[in-house]
Amino acid sequence: MAVESKSLAELVSFLETFPEPHILCDRNYRIIAANEAYRANWVDQVEVVGRTCFEVSHRYSVPCDQAGESCPLLRSLQSGQRERVLHLHYTSRGETFENIELSPIRDKGGEVAYYIEKLEPLPVARSLAQIQGLIGRSPAFISMMELVARVAPAEAAVLLQGESGTGKEVVANAIHQLSRRANQPFVAVDCSGLPETLFESELFGHERGAFTGATARKTGLVEAASGGTLFIDELGDIPLSIQVKLLRLLETGTYRRVGSTELRKAEVRIVSATHRPLAEMVANGLFRQDLFYRLNIFPIFLPPLRERGEDILLLANVLLNRLSSGRSLKLSLEAADWLCRYQYPGNVRELRNLLERACLLCDGDEIRLQHLPAELINEIKPYRDVHENHPPEKGNARRLNLTTLEKVDRDFAGNRKALADHLGISERTLYRRLKALANGKK
């Protein structure tokens, strides 16, 4: 399995014709060549050629799939085809989400010899820090973002499903920002806060004199979102009488203002969201089946915060910076441990509320357990009380045998970076010890 040196040189030269960052890798993840656009990400840093792609992009010591992420190279090895994934990469601009498109290069015998990897940053990545809640690196979060990146450039209707507080409007706005409509309006309507008598008027507008109190013509939210995105939150609360009119809007792109016979055109993209089980509501006759099918073209499930273990402290630190009013606040080890173990029935919204309350109660520079709600603290034992009578002390990783390490890893809410910091070892060492544990069980 080899490619002639002349052909390889031509392939390397070919990479320089692309304006987007491209690299050439072998089957062992080693970077053989990188074009100027890719090297620009690493100005004044060590040379990328000769290193592994996972070391450069993620600072991992093992391939992505062994660190809990989807690896496009492994997937391409298995499928023999081009693969596309979304990754969170380290760059000269900091951490950014990037679309990765990896194409196999075959030798004369038809065997895959090399891979060309194209990197394309998401537009939303440039302002990610300003989008509250749309922050994370857990596998569940990255999987969700990969779906967002795939559907955003299209015009398909998107249905966001998940518990209250998971950030559905934030994700809907990200879809808008990643779409061709990014420079047009993003208009949100919360169906749960609208009485049925006003619902149609708010959505489609009304003419003067259409009903008592209609003293002037009103523009509806559909018209206000013209050319952009209409986000319909709490879709399950739409009255049946309005559902048929929303269906007409989706099928024909037309609507009428209340009190008008004039048929108006609407050019909007619909993104909707709900925490209610729409399929069950359809079965019970509470939601129109035809409308459900029209809105559920591309469903995206938003994971609850309790399934995003390693994102909890990341979100907490970002939120603390926003809520601390210029103060330099940090989490104590005990508070961080408790936050990682709490189940968050209110999800990201609840985490924000907990931290806002803690900021108000804290007079020093460290958030402690005493600043978190006592009624919740009592529900969960502190981290140090979990591991029988001999909890691992901070920095004492050498005292841990593999059995104890497995238990600590499991009970630390999946946050291996925080666990490595707590034990006083590097993430690389932690992964190596956990890998040894896994190998010892085979």
C-alpha cells in the first residue's frame, strides 16, 4: 500500500490551491502536509507537520474516538467513504466549532493510503462566547451541534425537543445565525403565554376594527419575521383552532390577518420547540397529525444538563463571569463537586439561577457550599463522603488503585478534566490509567 513520491508531491501541491484549511494525513493520524490556510492557525507555534491530527487539534494523547468523540478517520476506515463530523478544535482564535470533512485517497491497488481533511469553522463560532448556554464539549452536546450545523444551511423545518431550561431558544437562534437568513429577523413567539383569543392576532396580525379593542392595524409576528426565522416556542400549547391556520402557512406560504380577506404571502423559516410529548398528543387527538409531520422534518433532541457532565463546570465558570459584576469569583472544590453531582431538573436555567443566588450571598472571592441552597445541599452527600471511609485526597493520585480509580471516575459526573485537576495529574495520565483499567478487564 503505497503512493508514488511524485503523486504525493502533486497531492501536497494540490492542497495549496484551496482557500480553506486542509491537511493530508496517513492512516496513523500523522499529518503529512498542511496548506497555508491551515498553517495560519498555528502561527508562532510548533510545526504541525509530523504530529498527529488529534494532538494538534484537540491536545489529546489518544485518537478522538478513544477520548469520547467521533473520529472521522476511524469512520472512514470502516466505511471506505468520505465522512463529515463536527468537532471543537483548539486554534489561534481559541476553541471553535469546525466542520470536518475527510476524504480517503487510494493507491493503485485500491487501498486507502491517505486522507485529505478539510476544516471549515462555523460562523456562530466567532461569537460563541456571547451566546449564553451554547457552550459545551461533552459528546451529547457535540452530537446535538453536529445536527444543528447540518440543518442550518437548509430550509427544512426544525423541531427542537427537550426538557424546560435546556436552551431551545438559544439553539434556534444558532440555527438562524448559521443559515442564509442570518442577516434577516429572528422572531420568537412563546405559545405558553398567549391566551387563545389573542393567539391568532399575535401570530398573523389584525385589521383595525377586527374585534373590540382593535383600534389600529397590527403587524403579526409572521410578517415581522419576513425573510428570516420564526421560532415557535412551546408548540404543544397551540390551540387546535390555530393549528389548522399554521398548517396552511406551512403548506402554502400564505395567511390572512384577523378581520381581512386579503391573502398575504409569508417567506419565513419555521423552527419550533416543545418539552411536551407531541407524538402522544397526536395519538390522543390533542395535536394535528398533519401539522406534526410538517414541523417534525428534522427533529433535534437537546440533552438535559445531567447528561452533559463535563459541561457543567465549563458552563458554571462562563456564567460566573457574566453574573459576578466584575468580581473575580471562583468555585471551591466542594462547590464544584456538588454542582457536578446535582441532577438539575431545571437544566441550564437552574444552574444559572443557583449561581446568581450564590454571587449575591458570597462576600469573598470563592463560591462555597454555604452559598448554595441548603435544601438542595442536604439531598446530595458531599463528594468526599461518597468513597467509603477513605476518599482520595486532592493531589494523591498515587494512593488510588485501579478499582478505586474506576469508582472515582464514575462518581465524578463524567468530568475527567476536573477529576484530573482534583487528583493532581494530567488528563493524559488519567486517560492512560483508565485505559490500563479497561485493558485489565479484557
